[in-house]
Amino acid sequence: MQATINVIIMVSGVLVALLPVGVKVIELIGTISRNTRVQTIASRAKIIVGALERANYASSYKGSEAVKQLLELANEWNINLTNDQAKQYIEDAVTNLRLEQSKQVE
């Protein structure tokens, strides 16, 4: 009986000692998951902007349509994305696309 109690105490001590490490691992997994989602949304924003840029629509339509498409995609993937965040991703994608185009011209 005493041996069982000693084993339980020892296992409890080990679990308590390892608990902070387990919590950090779970937090790290969450951070990696969020980073992957951010990268995915950013790359999709770039694809959407590129496709709309080639379509020769009016600039005002391109912006609103790009935001709409990115929000729909985020919704399908169960990623919480506000309208303002979607606009920021699209604006960043437009900026990057213009930078790439200007480098190709030089």
C-alpha cells in the first residue's frame, strides 16, 4: 500500500513538473497554426489581386471584389477575418504586386 502511494506521489510530482512544458508546447502549436493561416490568407490575397489585375476591371471594383473574395475564402476555411483585416491583406498584396512589376521593368 505504501509503495502504491509513493508511486502516485512520484507520478504526480512528475506531472506537475512537466505541466508548464506541456502548456508551452500547446501554445507553440497554436502559434504555428495561426502563422500558417496568416501565410495562407496572405498568399491567397496575392492570387486574388493578380487575377483581378489581369481582368481589366475598374479599380474600385477590383478592390471591393478582392476583399469580398478573400472574406468568402476565409469563411470557407473557418478563419476569422474582419473586413478591415481583409482590406489590409489586399492592400499589401497590391503593394507587393506593384513592387514586383516595377522590378521587372527595371
